[in-house]
Amino acid sequence: MGTNEQEQLTELLQAWSDGDKKALERLAPRVQEELHRLAGRYMAGERPNHPLQTTALINEAYIRLIGWKNVKWQNRAHFFGVSARLMRRILVDAARARRGPKRRGDFSDTSLDEGCVFRPERAPDVLALDEALARLAELDPRKSQIVELRFFGGLNEVETGLVLGVSERTVRKDWKLAKAWLYREITGE
């Protein structure tokens, strides 16, 4: 996505925030591709027979996003960061529902991006990751947000810095520390 297109997207998001319904109509097709990429990234790590398909995840996230009132979108990175967090919540809710009271110990592995924190042979399930991120958020909310934006949202260091109001260097340092902390927390190593 080029700079001009990013600026147009930000303008549409802000117009939508201000109540312009036509902005939402023009925005929807533009964000569809990026939401599909985010959902595809999430679903690639799920088991093959997962009850939620990529399109269903996109639709559920989209329905929830357009239902929010009084959200003031800062820019494209903010929108996709929130979208990524929302998709993660949807998958965690689905995992909890699947596990149910009779299946408390039945965890399915969810593969995570090899370049992040985890080795593929020791991939945690989505619930273990969610619980670890919740603990990290209690200790250091910014590091937890950086993981959500970078790993789940697919934002780069510059975009993450813009959303959080910190420098690219701070994002890079916190990202490295957060990955190490999560690795240790989930694997016990």
C-alpha cells in the first residue's frame, strides 16, 4: 500500500469516525484485502479442521468493527491493530467454547510464525498464548500491545510506533524483550 493510499485510507477512517456513512461504503472494499491477509495469517496457524474459516473470521470482525460507535480512528495502523486484536479475541473465544467444561485439558496446537518467539515443534495453543499475553499486559502493557500489533496485526516497527506514540527504536527493543519473555513464559525454558 503506497503512501498516498495510506493517507486516503486514514482520511476515510477519520471521516467514518465523524459519522460519514458514505466513507464507510468507500472504506469497506479498501480494507477487505488487508483484513483477509490478517485473517489468513491467523487461520494458517490453526488446525485444519478448525470450525471457523477465514471468511467467517473476517465477517465476524467486520460486523463487530462497524458496530462500534464513538471510535476515533487515528490512522490505518490504528484500525488494523484493533482489527488484529479483535480477530485474536474471536479465535480465543472460539477456542474456549470448543474446550468447554468437559474438555478442559484438550488443547489443540496453534502454529505461530517461526520468526517470532516459538519453535514450530513447541508451538503453544491460542489459549496459552492469550494467557501469557494477559500476564505480560499486567507487567508491561506497552510490550503486550507491541506483540499484538507486530505479530498479530502484521504492522511494521514504524506503524507500531505511530499507533503507540513511541519511537521505532523503542518498538524494536520492546519487541525483542517481549518475544523472549513470552518464549520463556509459554515454554517454561
